[in-house]
Amino acid sequence: MPAVPAFQTSPGMRDILAPESARWRRFTGVFADVVERAGYGLLITPLLEDLGVFTRIGDATEVVTKEMYDFVDKGDRHVALRPEMTASVCRAFAEHRPTTPWKLWYSGSNFRYEKPQRGRYRQFDQVGVEVLGADDPHLDVEVIALAWEFYARLGLTQVTLLVNSLGEPDDRARYVEALRAHFTTAGDALSEQSRATLDRNPLRVLDSKRETDQGLISTAPQIADFHSTDAADHFEAVLGGLRALDIPFTVEPKLVRGLDYYRRTIFEFQGGTLDSAQNALGGGGRYDGLVEALGGPATPGIGFALGVDRTLLACDDEGVFDADPVVLDAFVVDVTGGLEAVKLTAALRAAGFAADRGYDNRSMKAQMKLANRSGAKFALIVGDDELAAGTVVVKPMHGGGAQVAVERSAVSSHLASLSDQNRNES
Ligand code: HAM
């Protein structure tokens, strides 16, 4: 039995090894391709910020009250690892005052002290976009459409889009009070956990999955009845844009989202294959007061973040966007001491081939085994005879084809002609 290692990753944190890690990189690459074509530029912000940046997310948000990784650093600053990126983006906007509309995308790790389970980690990754400085409902449509296109590029087909509007801040405040009254009148009929939630944030009671709460939730006031004319018009324009793009959606009046900063449009993408506790593949909305709360000018904002970990689980479930390992063109087997392998692999890599080699001067048999396991298309073999003759034996590792001895200086062009040949045949 293997010995238990002295250290393992902390709960809710994971190592991602190749080839899975290559899939992660490809995931970000596809996302970048989708959003950069739409004029979004990459923003990189620090992993760690002043705690105050994140407390502006709202004190009724569990992400802030219970799940923050915060500590006092050696300079006596109270800092925190970011639990999400929207607050950092708004801090960056207030700090740099870029021209608007400021369209940006990001990718990276976030930290929340949650109870780990499948699809829920303490360190997790997101990709996302934000746009600051534009109020246009068609921008809401644009960002939703980008996420929708990204899911299609991954090959996911079982994603559902839920949308709702929380109205203007006043509408939202009146709605929260109406909900508080509705649930308070019910007294003990509400589950104990939801009564605790009611004290902190009545909106979140609507998220309860507990059977006992469902009756009261179904008779609760509806946000649409509290929308101001402006909020209702804005929302109608968003829905009209989604219809114009043939993006299927469901208006879900109970959708409230977990973060406090949202105003007006909110949306969530749910994966059809995941358990309801972690089926949110991504979500977003408008957060028109957040820049101001961070000391900047009043600035409308909208965006979304998609959970990388969860979206890849959904890809696994749907059997799409597989990990494909790097395919090596050549594996160099040198049984003359290893210096030939040093030169040959360097020359091949410089010529644009993916090449690897055996180390430690192992036997021909052992190195051929490695060549086989590597999945390389060709083994390039240098023995004493080849060394003396200035040649290399090129041995196809898959399918037919005879091995041939090739002049050392002609190896790259020979491999290139073989791959052209393969391309033409396939
Ligand atoms: P969020 O809903 O907290 O929104 O997170 C977005 C997505 O990140 C979730 O739908 C989920 O896929 C993923 N996620 C969240 N927590 C975890 C976790 N513990 N483990 C794995 N995945 C997780 C935000 O973060 C907002 N900043 C989105 C946004 C951007 N709103 C406007 N702009």
C-alpha cells in the first residue's frame, strides 16, 4: 500500500494534473475567443484586496459574512482572498477611471469557505465579463448572448437560462419589506433555517429548497408587481432582445441570486445534469450601485461569471469538450550516451515539432517502451551505427509504414513530409 503523504491539499482545494489541466487552458482559450471578438479586453486583478473591497458586496451575503478568507497581513492591513471578481473590477474602475463603456473579461481563482462537495470547492475558478458605464438593455442581451454562445462552443446542450429583474433599488427595498411581512405572518410555518435567513435577507428565503417552505414561497408577493415603469420597460427590452436572438429563457420570479449588489436584470445558467444544490453553472446581472459604494462615480455595471469547475463537470456529464492530451510528433531514443538526444530534440522543437525523449541512458528496450507510452507518432532512434553514419532511424509507432534511416540534417523535413502525407490521406 502506498505510504500516506505527509501533506495533501486542504479540503475543497485540488491539484489539476495534465491532461485535465490542458482542458482548463483550452476552456479559457475558447472563452477568450468568444468575448474578445465582441470587444472585451482581459483585466487581471490581484488575488488579494483590502477586506473593504469585498464587504461592499453586501453584509447580507454569506460569501461576505461567513465564507471570506481574510487575515491581517504583516503590514497590519486587513486583507482577503477574493471570493469573486466583480468587486475587484469595480475597485479597478474607481481607481483607473477608464473610458466607458469599459468592456472586460477575466479568469482566475476565487476563495470561499464553503462546505466542499461535488461542484462546490473552497478554491474554484471563474471566467467572466463585465461592462461598466452603459445602461442599455441591449447590453444585458449582449452579455447573456456571449455566455450562450460560449456554452454552444463547448458543445453543451442541456443549459437553461433563467432571468428576472430585481427592479430599481426602491422597488427592491419595497419588495423586501413585503416579503418580510409575508413570511413573518407565517410564523412557525416557515422552517427554522429560513426564519434565520429572513432576519438577514428576506429575498434569500425564496431560494429555500426545504419542502416545508414551498407553500409559503408559492404564495409570496412577486417582484414584478413592485417594478417601477422604468424597471419594467428595461426588463421588457432585455426579454425582447433575447427573443430577437432566439435565446430560450424562462422568467423565474423567485430567482434572487446570492450576492447583494444586484439591481434590475439578473440571470442564471443552470446545468440539466447536475444536482440542484450546485446546478448553477454561472450567473450575473446588473450592479448599478457597486462602483459608487467603492468610492467611484455613479456607474451602471453588468456582467456574469461562469464557474469553470462546474461547467467542466457538466461537460463530463454530457460527454462533450473532452480533455485531449498533447500529441507528440516524435520521441527520441538515444542509446549512445544521450548527447544526440539533446541535440535532436532541441532541433525538432525549434522546427515546431512536439518532441520528447528518454533520460538516464536507459536501455533500448526501456526507451522504446517509453516512446510507446508517450503516444508519439514516430520514434527517432540513434544507435552506434546511426551515430557513425550521421543518420537517424524514423520508426512509425502507429499504423503501418516501414522504418527508414534518414540523414540527421533531413529529419525535420522528413517528418514534415510524413505529416503532410498523413493529412492528405485523412
Ligand atoms: P456567483 O453566482 O457567486 O456570482 O458565482 C458564479 C458562478 O461561480 C456560480 O454559478 C458557480 O458556477 C461558480 N461558483 C461559485 N461558488 C463556487 C464554489 N464554491 N465552487 C465551485 N464553483 C462555484 C458571482 O461570483 C458574480 N461575481 C457574478 C457576476 C459577475 N455578477 C455580475 N458580474
